[in-house]
Amino acid sequence: MSNAQRREAIKRRKRLFRENRPHVREMTDEDLGILWAQHNATAEEPLSAEVFNQGIRDVLARFHGVMMVEDRSPAYPDGWGPVAFLGLTSDGWKVEPTLEYFKWASPRNILRSSVAVFRWFQTSRDVGVCLVRSDDKMAILMRKLKKYGVLFPVGKIPYGLPTGHEYLFYVKGKRDGSQ
């Protein structure tokens, strides 16, 4: 990335986060209700809270870390709340996130949350590299994040997914590689 591109990326991030920025926080038990609401909003057959809680705990146990991304949203009475779920798997050096946006997240929420999350990885001293795998649909957003200086394309695996191609992106963290 050239100095001119770096300056432009900084200007874009400042403009995007003019008033405030999304926050990434650890998930709590109270957030299970939000995940349940998201599931029921998108599922063909809604589940009862008890059945959902049993199943979701098994899914969450597969991740090394589970977070919620909060941003301003008219979906919440106070105007601020979770707009995305972030699940992390890591081998100590490489982090692979699973970022799922809630149905009520606006396109602006999705962009702001994505930039904030990948900037968080970029500035983290606990992350060596963050590898992002994407399908055709999300690759459009991931390519756009290059303009914000927080995610960079690596390549494409033709027919890497049952639904089509798989795209790979990365961002380097601040962890020292000699450790």
C-alpha cells in the first residue's frame, strides 16, 4: 500500500467513524436472546427458547472466542445495540473470524462493523494474521474494505464452496513473528 493510498484509507475511516465507532465486546448470556431473535427472524421454522439455547451452546463451544459487535441502530430503543456476531478460531498466530450480521443491520452498519472489526485485528498485539474466507456474495464487501486499509485480497479458490467460489483475504496484526 503506497503512502497516498494509506492517507486515503485513513481519511475514509475518519469519515466513516465521524461521530462514533462500533464496539467489539465479549458475548454474555443476555446476548442469547438476541441470537434467538436473529434465528427466528431468518429461519423457516422458529425454535422455542429452550431448544435454541441447547443447540446454540454447542455451536458457540466450537469457537475460541465469541463476541458481539455493537453499533447505533434504530432497531433498539436507545439507538445502540448488537448488529453482528463474531466467532473466532485461532491457532495462536492465525485468527479466522466468522462474522454474521443480524437481519436488522443496515448496509451502513455492516460497513462500519466490518471496518471496526478488521481494524481491531490490525492493531491487536495478540494477532499475527487474520485470514478471512468469503463466498461470492460477501466478497464484494470484503474487496471494498481494501479502500479502508483494513483487509487485502489474497486469491480465489475456484469452486471452493458448494455454492461457488471461495475468496481469501487477510490483514496482518501487530504480533511479533519471532515469538
